[in-house]
Amino acid sequence: MAATPSPTGRVDALVVGAGPAGSTAAWRLARAGHRVLMIEEHPRVGHPVQCAGLVSRRVLDLAGAPAVVRREVRGATVFGPSLRSVDFRAQEPRAFVIDRAGLDVHLADRAAAAGVEVRTSTRFDARVADEDGGVRVRLRGPDGTAEELVPRLVVGADGVASAVARAFRLRRPVEILPAFEAEFPVSPGDPETVEVYLGRSIAPGLFGWWIPDGQGGARVGVAADADGTTARAYYERLLAALARRFGRPLRNPTALLAAGIPIGRLPKVVGRRVVLVGDAAAQVKPLSGGGIFTGMRAAELAAETAAGALADDDLSERRLDGYARAFDAELGDEFRRALYLRRVFVRLSDRELDALVDVLRSGGLGGTIVAFGDIDFPSHVARQLLRESPGLLRLLPKALGAFVAPAGAGFAAPDLEPGPLRK
């Protein structure tokens, strides 16, 4: 990767963060003929690994990186709080376990090959001042030395705790789900099947997961509401459930990851001379916590708008907001439906979650889930299931009745009944 200092202290675009979203935006802007610097705070791109690495084929197509696939996934098993379960299996691959660090490295290398200057061990420190031709920012290098730079545009792709978002006073999402994951070198279970664990004792607010890593091991983790119990404590409970599930404990994890997952929509993802993409923009699927596809697609849309804005020398918020409008037109309805369905989901008691699993298991709905299931657009299968199964609607009829409206009609979430979550 290139590491030549910028002699003038000026670039067209500064991209902060070399994850999938940042590298995609940098690559697209460089291909459009703009001078781009991308910085990454860690010494190595892709490390530490940031997520479980289960993606759709769309991600592989966006990345052009089939070599990072470790394993095809054809099925899933969902466990309720009582560990009663329902299985789904397709004939063709429905998801892919990838080398997550390898994906980041591939995308950063692709950006560098297009002319992007990539610097590691470099972080965004502050927004110093606005200037007519750009915004003056301060960076910190590997030895702590400060450097000032004047980019015409700043792309914040620096994750849930985005320093760029803070510096430009772009509001943060209202909910951050703590997550904790471990990688195990040896693990039992079906290497082509993902397991999902529901229940307030294991993962209130989202779920726990067991994902085969394609090399004989597994990635095990949870994401849960920040209710005073740590994500690691919930992870320990999941390990106990897995020991019962597999008949023996998982031992000797080789890597641990603690992270935060942003859930919600930011009121603004653009400002004068700044755009946010990926986790920094809370572009994370509310029902799964995954954000690689949505972040990369947002980065493409942001780069398309920004490239034109740079060419026209119009970096106003109004011009850059074309990116936000494009994202909303493509993915906004899915996000609104998924956020609403999540609001319903977190109100389900353990008894109702077990009832949900029982309905899915006994209602002959496996074919619908296989036919309509899509990890990037989960509301599609949810809407179809609600249309086909009165048993699901009876769980929360007032809350879910409006959810079955046709896709494309626009979704306005009805109010939920007030009151505390049911335990």
C-alpha cells in the first residue's frame, strides 16, 4: 500500500476508516479521478476483526472477492428460550462465511491500486477550522505527531464511535447494542448451518449466534440490550447453552471481540464538506446487526454524489444530501420496516418467543422462509410469513397488522402500546 506523505497538505477527499465502507468510498472516488487519502487508526487493515463475517452474495459481488469465502451456508436453526428449535435448509447457498480480515485487506488494496494513499496507525484527531477551499483537520500519526490537512471533503467511515461525526456535530443513534464474540478453533455442529439463540436470559434485544468458520471452528457471540448486564456475561450464558446443545463445552478461544452495534437512523448523515457511511452512519440492519452490505452500498452512493460535488466544487450540505436521498430511496423502506419489527420483537416475552418458534415449526412455513429469506432484506420474509400465518399475527395483532402492507407502498410505523418491556 502507498504511504507517501501529501506534500501540499491538501487532498480532494479524506476517508477516515479502512473498513469495507471506507475502502469502497475511497476506491470509487479515486476511480472518478479525485485525489484521496484514507487513514486507518490500527496498525493493520482488517485487525482487529470487527464482525462475525456472514455475508450475502451481494457483498461478494460488490467486493469482487470470491477468494475470501471460507464456507457456504445453506441452513439455519433457530432456538427459542427453552431450546426448542426450528430448522431451515436450502438447496443452494444462502450466505457465505468469509475471511473477514481478508475482505478488508482486499478492499484496501483495491483502493490503493486505484491511486488511494493509505496510511495505517493514523487517526482523525480534530476538526480545526473551516476554510474556503476545504476544512482544516488534525491527524495523529503512529508516533503521536500531529499533522494538519485540508481536504475538500471528509468521509467518516470510522465506526460506531465516529470521531468524524462528533467533530462535525452529526447526531448519534439512540441505541447502541453491546456485543461480545469469540473464535474457537474446534467446534462441533453442522459446518453448513448457522445457529441463532433467542431469549431474554441469553440475548435480550437481539440474539446469540454460532457460526461455523469454514475451518473446523466457529464464531460464537451475542448482542444484547445494555440493561446493566455485560455482553460478556450474556456470552457466558450462551456458552452454557451450547454445551448443553453439543454435549460438551467449547474451549480455548483464539480471539475475543467486544464491540457496539448502532441501531436506528441518524437524522443527518451529511453536512457541509462531510458525509458519513457504514457504522458511523448507523447503516446497520436492525434485525441482524449486520452492516457490511448496507455500508458498502451506502459508500457507493456517497461516492457517486461526492464525485460530482467535487467536480462541480459544490460541497454544500444540500448538494451532498443527494446521497442521503438516494440511500433512502433504495433502502429506507426496508430500514423502517425492520426497525419497527425490531420494536415488536424486543417486547416479546420468553413465552412468546417460544410460541414464535413453535408456530414456525408447526405451521409448514419452512418453504416460505427458504423461498423469501434474504439476510440483507429480512423484512421481506417477515411480511410474507405474517400474510400466510394467522398464528404469528395473533402474537401481537395490533402491532403487526400494519406490517403486511405491500412493499414499495411506503411504510409508516403505527404506534406501539406504551409500557415497559415484558420479561
